Amino acid sequence: MKKIQDRPVFLGGTPVLAKPLPPIHVVDREEIAAITRVINRGPLSGFAGVHSERFFGGEEVRAFEAEFSKKFKVKHAVSFNSATTALHGAIVALGIGPGDEVIVPPYTMSASATAVLMNGAIPIFADIDERTFCIDPKSVEKRITKYTKAVMAVNLLGQGADFAALLPLAKKHKLAIIEDNAQSPGATWRGKPLGTVGDIGVFSLNVHKAIQTGEGGILVTNNPIYALRAQLCRNHGEAVVDDMTDYDAGPIFGSNYRMTEVVAAMARVQLRRLDFLTKKRVALAARLTKALAQIPGLTPPFVHSGNTHVIHRYAIRVDEKKLGISRDRLVEAMAAEGFSMSRGYVKPIYLLKLFQERKAFNRTGFPFEKNTYYKGNPDYSKGLCPVTERMFEKEFTFTDVCQYPYTARHTDLFVAALKKIIAYKHELA
Ligand SMILES: Cc1ncc(COP(=O)(O)O)c(C=O)c1O
């Protein structure tokens, strides 16, 4: 007879974790010192929206960009105030707009798709690979039309999409590749840093990311025209190009997507932490993967050949039949034990009201319809991307138990909680 505390909480036992895991907040004296230095010294922003040295930002912004370029071995790095605005910068940089389509995955943060809409272009959704949850090149190929201008390859959860297939496909159809690398800083594809494999890469510094400044983003490219157009998009390009005698890269207007000096100072410190944090997560993930091998029905992260995976989040695929309990019941029971896990990831983006009703700019229907430049017919119907829908509804979950500062003790307790639930799966189901 098992002791009462060995039973799952739902069956009267005691939770594996007496208190919830502490929040993740890796900021210490170095960040505080850097921010304090900038606050005391001023100015808090070095940008001016006029054709001058200050058009490119202040001392900290430029130092952060130079350090980022060096770290990721890329010619140009352009900071933004979020990855969302940087993704819009990428669309503008590539000259994508009304009449164009961009192929995006539906299993990603909505900004990967709305950045396309922001410039009046149409997101077209291709399905994901069930092993990596990144866009599936075979599905991409089926979605290419005469309107397609680019593929948004989202490097989801810490590893890259299948670039061995995507790069030749893009070349064949003359498509640009934007890498939404918000979640995978430090990961590589065939030794190349992700974010620098395609034409433009975008990173996020929001509070959920490996390195963070609360909010923030950065765009990288080896193409000087794309870099300049991104800078113009970031800082009121319309007010600047008239004074640039040598600008000849197409019509432009911009916004205020600028990073403050305070944020840049913090970003410089966080950038120096990246490798340490990655190493910690990857080591814990390896331990967890080894333990999960003993549990039939749970599949640990698959790493694409040629990729390194930085485990932004530790994804687990649930085979409900083999496991003998549904994903949702497992997630509920784990939460009761003190471990939060996700029920899927996001709702497939094309199922959001925005796409179902095709209303983006008020109720005009533009750019989906009443669009002089576009006579395509995007499909946003349920069933469009069956792998994504299956992951969302039944198979996908992730945990943050591999994040720093959690330790092997936490991953071991996580596995103990899983085993306890599975031992009682018949009663729980
Ligand atoms: C894949 C992906 N793309 C874009 C974003 C947007 O990033 P930000 O919050 O910096 O705008 C996120 C943020 O969660 C993301 O995960």
C-alpha cells in the first residue's frame, strides 16, 4: 500500500513541490550599475529623427548594436523597442507591401504574422513539422503563389527551422527568408548563428526571453540596404530621406521604434550573460531528456540534424494512447503538484478572429479583399494545418523547469511528479 503522500494531489496526496517555483528574473548588480550610470549621465535617448549622427541612436544603442554584430558574426545589427517592431522593420526593409504574400507558420506568437499585415501584405499559413514545431518546407512549397515574396521561418522554442530544405526552395522561387529568431538566440544551424542564416533575422529581448530588458528587439542582416531601410523604418524615415542625397532604395516612411539608452545599457550586460544561461538550460534539458526516456508516451525535444537547440522552452509531445492519460489531464495534475505546463502553445493563428473575419484595418476588409493590388485567395479555414491543430489540441506541452536558476533538484522533482501521476493514471483519467 502506497503512503498517502505518494498519491497525486487530485487523489488526496501532497504536492511534490511544497511551494511554486520562484519566478525567473536574472538581473543583478551589473545591470543596475549600467542603468544607474546612464540615468546619472543622460541623455536617456540619443536618437533624433533628422538626418544627422543622432539619427542612428545614442552611445549605448550603438555600442549594443556593435557588440551584437560581433557576437553573432553579422555585418549589421539594428536595435528596436521590440521584436514585433523589428519584424515590421524586416518587412519594410524587404519592400514587402500590398499585393504581396509572406508564408508564415501558424504555431508562433501572433506578431510573426501581424508584422506582415502591418504593411498591407497577406500572411499565408504553412503547416509545421511535428518533430520541431517549426515551419515545414514541404507545406511551404505547396503555398507558394505568384504573390509570394518571402518565408518567415520562426525558429521556435530554441532551434532552427529546416534550412537545408528552405534555403534552396527560397532560391528557386526568388523568395527572401526572414528568420523570426525571437526565441532562439545562441542556437546554430550548421555552425552559423540562427538569425544570420536567412536574409534578415530578428531577436526579442522581452521579459520571457533568455536575455531580456523587459521589452526590446534587434534586427540583423548582412545586406546594407536592408539595414538602412530598417533604420529608416525605426526612426521617421520620411523626415530623413529628403536630406540623404545618396538614398535610392525605394519609398519609405517610418515610426518610432527606437530603443532608449537605459534599455541598451541593460541589453549590453544581458548579452554577456547569454552563453552562461544557455549552457545552464541545455545541461538541465539533457538530464530531463534522459529521465523522460523511461516514460513511454512522452517525447522530449527533437533536434534537427545540423542544429543546436538552446531550449528556450522544453517541449514535450504527448502520445495520449501510449501514456494512458490525456495531455490536458496530465497538465492539470502536474499543476496540482506545483509544476506549471502549457496546454498546447498558441491557438493556430489563422483561427484568430482577425483572420476568420478578415478584418484588419477597421471593417474595410483590406488587404484581404477590396485590394487593387491583390487578387489572391488566402485560406484560413479550420483544418488548414492539421499538424498544428493536432499539437494545439492534444499533443504539445512545454515546461520552464529547465530555466536558470532552477537546478537538477527541480527537474528530478518534475520527473517524480510525472511518474506519480502516471502510476495513478487509471484513477486520474
Ligand atoms: C516567435 C516570436 N516572435 C515574435 C515575438 C514578439 O516579441 P516582442 O515581445 O519582443 O515584440 C515573440 C514574443 O514572444 C515570439 O516568441
